[in-house]
Amino acid sequence: MSVTKVTGMMQTGTKGGDIPSASTLVIDTDGDYFDITGTTGITAMTVDAGRRFTLQFDGAVTLTHGSSLYLPGATNFTTEANDCLSFIATAANTVRCTGYALKDGGSPVSAGGAWTHLVTTSVSGASTAFEGLDAYDIYVVVFNHINVNVAGAGGDITVQIGTGATPTYLTSAYQYHNSKTNTDADGYSQVRSDSAAGMLVVENAKEDSNRGTDGHMFIHSGTTYAIRFLGHVFTYDQATTRQEGSVLAGFSGGTSDAQITAIKFITSAGAFDAGKITIYGLAGA
């Protein structure tokens, strides 16, 4: 029986030293199990071909899916403390996640249109903004009994999108069509614009304890195309049994090659004084 000495390999199950997170994570050779400290996002790894290793994360670290860092569902994943991911290096500096043991017992796959709750908040003031959003493919906005404290004709509610780490809001070039049916003498009406300051969500929202706007909007973030809007809203007035149902469709003509990082809702008159808005993100949809 002969024994061959192998160098540059580690004994299976050996814990190596802690590794600080970095955009290019260097996998050490003193073990095959490592604690990852810090919160810097990881986009690549430096590792020899054939290595199998497991990483335990001490905090929130975003791993970015790519051709050299292949993640389940082909989607990015943000860890929590005590999450573990296992990898194999299919080639030098090219790794694939082969297993996971997550703190919450779930899965790192957020593909297939799963709804991730981002925020729910009461609306107030002349505008309500949601910033610091993650880079999702689609955002779903849910309106719950939105009111505006203005008498008379009421105030239109529009939405603007922002891009960049410190959001810059697009304030022109929204092109949309809003078709509306209602139960009063107007019957059917439609509004369209080729260059508006925002995407029209609701016309003539008013303050009334018996009145409110409910509905939803899908906003498709674009990296190679203009950002699209599609939705339905329902406005009602219980006191007069007046009802309006609207179908929204449009896009932002100046936002190709842009990823949404903020969404802002604005009223053209008065201020929001009731209702909530909830935003969900759909990754890998």
C-alpha cells in the first residue's frame, strides 16, 4: 500500500480563519468552512478549481448572481446572520452554490414572481416618497383607501419614479392612457398625455369619510427599455353610491437603461390625509 502526500488541500470539515466580506472574496486554503464578517457585497470569488467550501455569514451581505458566481434561481441573495451557503468551484474563480441552510429555514430563491414585502406606510403631506428600494424587476404598489383633504374638484394623484443611489426623480416625459367608467352622468371618459410630469393614478381624489381609492399598480423596472406602468384603481363615494373604475397604462419615455430606486406619490391639490400604500418587490419575475 502506498501513500501519496497531497499538498495545497485541506482536511474535510476544517474551519478556516474568518474572512472579511469583499466584492471579490478570496477563499483561503486553511479550511473548507469559513465565517464571513462584514457587510460588503460579494460579486466574485477567488478560488482554485475543484474546491468545495461552506460560508457562514455573520450579517447581511448581498451576493450578486453572475456567470462566475452562480446562485439558486439565477437571482441575487442577501444573507442574514447565521445563514450558511455551500459552493463548488467548477473552474478557477468560478463557483456555483450547491446548498444552503438558512436561519429562517427558507430558500435563497426569490424567483418565480414571489412577492417580497418592502414597506407599508400611511400617506401624508403633498407627496409621499419611498426611497432606498432594492433593484427588483417589478414593483407592485397597493393602494388602501387613499383620501386627499381638498374640497371641490379634488386633487389628481400621480406617481413619479426615481433612479440612482440618491434618487433623481423623472419629472417629465411620462406617456400614459387612463380609461375610466363611472356611475354618474359622465358614463365613460379617458385621459391621455404624451409628456406629463407624472403617471396619472387617480383623477379628483377627495376628502370624505365615505370616499376612498383602492387598487394596485405594477411598475416594471427597465435596464434596456422604458419603465412601464400598468394598473387598476377603484374610487368610490359611499354617500352617493358613486363609483369609478380606472385602467392605467403608460411608460416613462426618458428612463431607458435605468433601475428604479425610489417611487413618489404626489397630489396636485391639498394633501394626503388618510390611507396606506404598500410596496412589494418581485425578483426574477
